[in-house]
Amino acid sequence: MDRGKRPLIRLAACALLAAGAASAQPYPAKPVRMIIAFPAGGGSDIVGRALAQQLTELLGQPFVVDNRGGAGGIIGTELGARAAPDGYTLTVGSSGGFAITPNLNPKLPYHPVKDFAPVGLFTRLTFVVDVHPSVPAKSVKELIALAAAQPGRLNFGSSGQGATAHLATELFMSLTRVKMTHVPYKGAAPAMTGVIAGEVDVLFDSMPTTLPHARSGRVRPLAVTTLQRSALLPQLPTLDEAGAKGYELASWFGLFAPAGTPRAVIERLNAAINAAIQRPEMKERLLGQGAEPLSGTPDDLAAYLRRELDKYGKIIREAGVKAE
């Protein structure tokens, strides 16, 4: 062999060894991007940033939040679906973007099941049934009786046509066979302002938005929408026990990777999420936002997502809800 070529061969061998060593590094070996498909400051952003901070500490690489708002979450979610399936681009998915929007818009540029690999569910927001203090109903059974006696006279607010709050109320009306009139607002804050001002009688709203107004007496909370009572308002019954048998609904958040991401990467991320949820500071931060910490396996999230798609699809079809 030409002696002049030997240094080049040695350099090539060293490069291959270095590449092999890099590829053998445990995941993650570099910063990870976490896409949040909504602007900073919203519910997805608050819980997503809390998780990113914990994963950074647990896995030793920065988990960098990338807010990609627009088109009701479609733009950022599509970006996550089209990313390389290597574990270095993740998406914070929610019930809105992954279970409701696909049922309202069948022409989405992504499919929540086919284009994503579930990593893990990490939190959910309980909804509360609020009424204006002037409404003569101090329990769910009284509200049902009032609505049944005068169909359509009571009105209910929501954060928008097809929003979780809207569909939550549609489910309530379906189970209790009552009719109320929908008054959509442009966001959760205006909807809460509406019920406080007496513009609407009833509002199904998330726990974080409800808490300060329930405690001040500006709205009267009647029940929570999960099957378990909330530690934040433990005196409130669930809708299931208060007169709407079988009612269960919450706004949830989970972490997703692009379809095709290696299972080993998914499992490592899932273990880190479950560890993060057990940390006292993470629990305290989520509970302070009115969110319930959750844990589970990737398969748990996959099964849960399918159930949520079916549930919201049924609500939307039966109520004839159309996208704005």
C-alpha cells in the first residue's frame, strides 16, 4: 500500500469510529424541540413548558419550546407530524387538536393516529359547570329541571363554535335531554366575562378559569365534569353523580412524536414523563394551574386517543356542530 495513503486511511477510520461513538450515545444526545401549536401564555404553553423544564433536568439535554400558533393549532401540529422520526422533534398534543379538530375538519393535513406515535399523557384540566348567581338553580338536578321546563330559554356560553366548552355542554344536553341556546364567544376569558355579567346563564369552563370567580362568588359552581371529584373544589359533586349519569369529559395534554420514531426512544421519553409527574415541584405547578397530573404508557395514550376521537365524533354528529 502507498505509504502516502496511510494517514488518510487512519483519518477515515477515526472519523468512522467517532461517528459510531456518536450514534451509540444514549438518547437524547442533543437538544430536543418541543412544538406547542399555540401562542405563549395559553393552557398548552403553560403545561408544556412545565414538562419541558422537567425533561431537561431528567434527561440532561435542553427541551426547547417552539410556539407555532396559527389556524387553531393546525400549523404547529402539521409541523410536528412532518418532522424526522428521530425523537428530536416532539409535539404537545391536546384534546382540541388531536380529538376535536379532526372530527370537525376531515381535510386536515395530518392524522392524529396515523401520523403520530403517542409518548405519554401527562395532565388534564377538569371542567366546571358554572351558572350566574341569578339563575335559580343551586344543584345540577335543579338546573336540569329549569332547562326542561323552558326549552331553549336558558343560554350557555362557550369559547367558540366547536370548542371543548361547547361540546361539553352539548354532551350534557344530550344525556339529560334538555335544550339550551348556544352563545359562542371568541375565547375562554370573554365567555367567563359573559357569565359574570349575566349575558349567559351557564358556562362549562376549565378549572383554572373558574377557580378565582367561584371563590369570589361571581359565579356559582355546580359540578365537575370528570368521574372523580376535584381536590381543588372537593365539595362539588361530579356530573355523573349529580344527575347526568355517565358524563365524563376533560381537556387533556399528551406528548407525541412523529410516526416511525424508534420504540426505544418512545419508551425512554415515557419513563421520563412518568418520573417528572412524580416530582413534587411538577405536581405543585400543575395543581396550581388547576391541572391534574397523569401518567401511563404510550399504549395507554393510544387507546385513550381513539376513545376520545370516537366520543367527540359522536357529540359533533349528534349535535350537528360545524366548524366556524
